[in-house]
Amino acid sequence: MEITVRSVKSKWRAALALAVTAAAVVGLTSGCSSSSGGDSNGVVKLQFWSFYADGDPQADFVNNWVADYNKSHKDVQIVHKSVSQADYTTTLIPTALANGTAPDILYVEPATFTKYADSGALADLTPYYSADLKKDILPEVLKSVTYQKKLLALPIELETLGLFYNKDTFTAAGLTPPTTWAEEQADAKKLTTDKQYGLALPVDDTPYTLFNFWPYLWMAGGDIKKASSGKYTIDTPQMAKALDFYGSFFKNGESPNKLQIGPYDLGNIATGVSAMQESGSYTIASTETTYKSTSIGVVPLPSPDGSNSITVAGGQKLAVNSASKHVKEAAAFIFSAFGSKDISLATKWVTQAKFAYPARQSVIDANKDIFTKGLRADFTKFYGTARPEPSYPAAVTAAVQTAMQDVMFGGMSGADAAKKAQAAADAG
Amino acid sequence: MTTYPRGRRARRDSLAAVAFLGPDLVGLLVFVFLPIAFAIYVSFFSWNLISPMQFVGLANYQRLLTDSEWWLSLGRTLQFAVIYVPILFVLALALAVGFTKLSGRVSGVIRTAYLMPFAVTSVIASTLWLFLYQQKTGYLNAFLNLLGIPDQPYVGSTSQAIASVIAVVLWTNLGYTSMLLLAAIKQVPVELIEAARLDGANAWRTFWSVTFPLIRPTSVFVIVTSTIAAFQILDIILVMTSGGPADATEVGVLYIYKRSFERLEMGYGSALSVVMFVILLVISLIQLRFTRRSNLEA
């Protein structure tokens, strides 16, 4: 086979053309990343990412809030973008932080707060909290946004959990909603049939499932605390007791092993998947709209002996990216709605855009009538028992999530699962 | 002896090559080779995406040697591949042979029906199958009940979860894979088939001795690519089971995803990815060597 000199030259020419094209494209793509907080003509531009779906009242609230703020502030313009909620809490924000394209203003929640705080990604908002505001925010809630004595986020809402149930199913079975753990187990057993389960609980290995578990740990008298050694105390008898309780519904076949309709969606009750379901104050609106043809009631989460029910309060918080070039302006924006003396927007968020409890006492006091309407009244009754969702390092939450899976599906006892979780969390 | 065209024609041919190959090669470079190189680089660091990277040398690799969760997840990946690939291949081949017996419009309609799941996104496929898998009220159990079989838990059981996910992946890919094999079968010269028949071979003998050896390149392609795909399964598992119940479906790639994005351990995740890459490379090379040897024998 003869290779002529000319064809070798043309091969090299082809390779060179390729290399030039490659370099050009790489150069173009690397120059394409947008920097956050770009200014033009002295106007400060702030990037704000939310995750509410278009058409949702929450999305409307955010869009109106941004539009009104931009109208009244000529020197600061908020550029708002809505992104997928699933990606927001997993890959989107961390990768955006990594390549410097994260927004100036973002939402954080207990599952992500410690992660970001540990990495120094959140700006210190302590200077922007007035003394009055600090007094107005419920103390436990203020603690939940504190990291190493600094306030790193602004709480905007509290969403608590309760036990929803199908009133007709209970009446037909001659039962009243449970108040103790023994009653809950007995009711779940009695109401489990060929076609229906007694109780729907979250099952997937996700932070939402863990969110639903905290009240049981606290009601068993337990808690996860950081010891002086730096290790977190997971392996306790109370943890074992709570794990055994949660796992019992799955071991006895009284809870579905898989929820095709989401674990927070009361469609599980409305479509007859289960007679009871643990879900939150955020589903009250659905009982008045989508599922209004089903008679659904709610009671506080049962406690071991029927007294001192405790529930958990989750919810989003607003934070500022520590890498933002305009922390002051970004803070001003979020405090204008949720941290100022004017509580109109903070009220609108928890009463019209969605139903949730506010983080501030003044908002509750000014809207007592709303918080006593329908199922809201029931939630308001046990609102005082709410503890904020804790924010632990990822190794701890992953270990407890695994412990839950072990008791639900792995046939493990609570004690063994707790021991395994302690070892896993210690290993990091 | 081959001489290459000279002068202007040579330049035009080279330019044509660059024009056709260039865009894809650039894409490969930017979206495949560079990220792989970067991942190898990051694997020697500790990095949570937000704070600066810290050099840790081989610490990540030393850690994964004793990470039992990682090796268990790799075991599940292997289990997935060992069950999925042979079943996919045999069923797709059977389907392809069946299609050769059909003709006309009926054939087109049936082939389209089998191909349609391939066009469904994994999220929709997962949601659809989750409803079919509903334990008390799903269609599958209703059908089994008619046959006197009690309700099965499917994705709600540690023993059935992985098989249930494999069923969904099979459903998605069967049609497309059978098309590949059908195309190869159609390439087999008709004269060879006729010759075998004239020699007295029955349909099965003809297939096994004539058709099957001649479609070996496509068969190997299908086996190699479906093995790689089995090792890379993530989206269907994320939507259907999130790795549960109790880690029953936590395969290698999902473990890497969780370590990287939920625990923000990018350095460790990159080291795991490199190991996964090497394993896949070895498996692919073994499978390719198998075809080269048998081609020489043929």
C-alpha cells in the first residue's frame, strides 16, 4: 500500500483544522458562563431562583413580588428564574455554586441548610435582623437558621405534619381517630383490607421520609444531639423505640410498601389507597379543591401514651449567596417581604399563595380568623407543639434514613438499625 | 497497491472528512473526554463543590477499597447486568426472528407497537409501571389474582425490586434491540439459507448454523452496549425506587450519584466513577476480544 507524501500532508491539514475548530468551540463555550450580579449603568442586577411551577399561586406571588420590587426600586433589579424543584435541592444549586453561576438569592431548607452553611456558601444576615424582628420570630425557628452564632437565612413559613384520615371509613368501622401509638397500630390493622391499607407513610429513601419520622423520635423521648466528641448520638433506646414503631406498619402489611401517588398527596386517602395518611398543612388546600368530595379530617400525630403530641415544622427559608457582590441589596430584597415591619407580603404568602404557618408571631396575631378556618383550625390547635425540622450533617441524615429502610423493609429491629446507623454516621 | 488521489481532490476529501467528523468530535471532546479527564483529576482531591479543592492523593482510592456499601452496590449492578443482558438478547432475537416471518402492514404495525416504549421517557415509563405494580389495586396483581396467585409486592419488596426494575428496562429496550438484530438477519444472503434448506436442514438448524454465526458482529454490539447501559442505569431507579427498598436497588451509579450530590463528596464520587469506568472498559475489551477471536476462527 503506497501512501504518497501529498496525502500525508492533507492528513495533517485535516488534523490541524480539527484542532482549530475544537479550540474555537472550547473558547466560545468557556466564555459563555454568566456571572451573578452583573451591573449595567449603575443598576444592580440580582439573580433570584425559585422553583414554584408556573400557574401555582406560589409562583404568582413570587412573580408579583419581584415585579413590584423592580417597579419601586430603580437602582436594584431582581432577575427571577423558576427551575425544577427536584433539581433545585439536589444538583442545581451545588453545581451552580461550583462554577460561580449560583443566584444571589436562593431558597434553602433544613435538608440543605447545614450542607451549604458548612461550606460557607451562605452570607451572614445577622446585621439585617432588627431587634424587633428577632423577638417576633418564634425562638425555635430562629435557632433553626442559626449556624455558629450567625443568622444565615430568613425563615418565611412553617409547615407542620398531622394525621389525616377518611371520616367515612372511620365512621363505617365504628372507630375514632387514634391518640396513642397502640390505637394507631390497632386502627391500622383493623382498616387494612384486600383493597385498602390502614395507614400511608412515606417509604422512599429521601429527606421527606426522614421529615415524617422526627415527631416519633421526639415523642419517644429521644433526640439526636452532638456530643463533646463531635459525634452525634443516634444509637439510643428511644431511637430504637421510634424506629420499631414506624417499621411496625410495614412489617404487618398495614402500610403500602410503595406510594404511586406522592407521599404528601392526600390522593392516597381520596382514591382509597389508605384510610389514614401522615401529611402536612400544605395539603389542606387540596381537601377544599381536588379532593373535596372525600370527607377528610385531621388529628395531631398520636403519641405513645396520648399526651404531649409533638409535630415537626419544615418549610423554606430565603438566603443570600456569600459569593454575591451585592449581599446588602439582596438582603434588602428578602427582608422587604419577610423581615420588615410591613407584614402584608408575609401574610399573603401564608394565607393566599399557600397555606402555611408564618415564622413570625405578629402575622399569626393579625390573622387569627384565617388560621381557624376548616382544617386549619385543627392544625392551629396543635401548632404550639411543633419543633423545627433539624438540620444535621449529611452523614447523620443518610444514616437515619438507612435505619428507617432497614426496619421497614430489611427485617431489622429498631435496636440493630440504630446501632448500624451510629456506626455509619461515625464513619462519615 | 492503493494510491491515494492527488491534489485538489485530496484536499476536498480531507475537508469533507473534517466537516462530517468535526462537529461530533468536538462534542465528544467537550462533553466526554474533557469531563473524564477532569473527573480523574478531581479524584485526587477532596471537594464539596462549594469550597476550594484539597489535594488528598490516593486517599479516595484507599477509602473505596474498604467501602462495603460501594462493593455491595457494584454487586447489585453486576446482578442487574447478568440478569438483564441475556434476557434482553434472547427475547430480542426471538422477536427479530418472528418479525422475519411477518410481512406487509401487519408486520409494520406490530413492529411499531414493540418500538413505541423506546420513545417513552424513563420518567413516564417509571410512573406508568408504578401504577401497574400497585400491590392491592394494580393491573398486574389483578391479573395474577385471576390465576389464583396472591398479590405480589414488586418494587415494595427487597427480593423483587431489582427484577421489577429490570422488567421496565426490558420493556423499554426490547423493540429497539430487536430492530438491530432484524436488520442483521436480513443481511444474511438468502442463497445461504436456501442452500442449507436444500441440504435438509430444518428451520432451527438453519438459524443456529447459518444465520446466528453470520449476525455475530451485531450480536456482540448488542451485548456490549446493553452491558454498558446496564452498568449505567440511573434515571429509572431514581424515579421508581430511589435505591430502595432498603438499598435493594442501590446500584453503583446511584451510589456515586448519592455520594457526589447528596453528600457533596465530589472527590470520592469521581474516584468511584474512575473505578466504574475501568471495570466497564475491561468488560467491553473482553467482550470485543471474544468477537475478534471468533471472527478469525470463522
